[in-house]
Amino acid sequence: QLQASGGGLVQAGGSLRLSCAASGSISRINFRAWYRQPPGKQRELVASIASGGQTNYADSVKGRFTISRDNAKNTVDLQMNGLKPEDTGIYYCYVLSGTIYWGQGTQVTVSS
């Protein structure tokens, strides 16, 4: 239902762009977000965007990450700049549309 892409290996200070596409069967999306799970840690909210366009970011990524959406394409993207080693983890997209949907996860590795 959700297909995430864009992860990879990057050096500290670099950039990556994650994208998550929702299948056409998912409609009336109220909330989109990106979560991440660092190695050995719990999953945490990175950024979110509500249906009205309001965004929210974890303090650790403010000023470096930008979440955006394309309603026509049913996608939600995460532009990540100034990446740090502590940004390493598996990134999951999340969509709320009456039902909760999770993407399959995409690995982001930031080397120092």
C-alpha cells in the first residue's frame, strides 16, 4: 500500500531525499509522517504533515529536514540535509486514512 524509496549511504553533511507513494486505494489521507528507528532504539517520529499543511519536526532534525506532500500524486517526501551519523536508521513512512498504513522501511546510513 505504501512504497518508500530513496534511502542509502551518505557521508556526514550530505543529503538524501526519501519518497513514499501511497496506492490509489488509499484516499482521504488525514495525516502523513516519517518515523525512524535507530539501531538498538525505539521507533521515533521524525516529521509529520497534517491535511491542512501543518508540519511538525523532532527537535533533532529541525532546520535540516523538510517534509512535503503531493496530494495529486499521493506522495509524501522527506528532504534531509546536513545529515549526521545519529540520523542513521530505518525510515518508515506512515499514513493515516481511517486506517493506519506503514511503509516497508528504507535504510539510511550516515558515515562520519
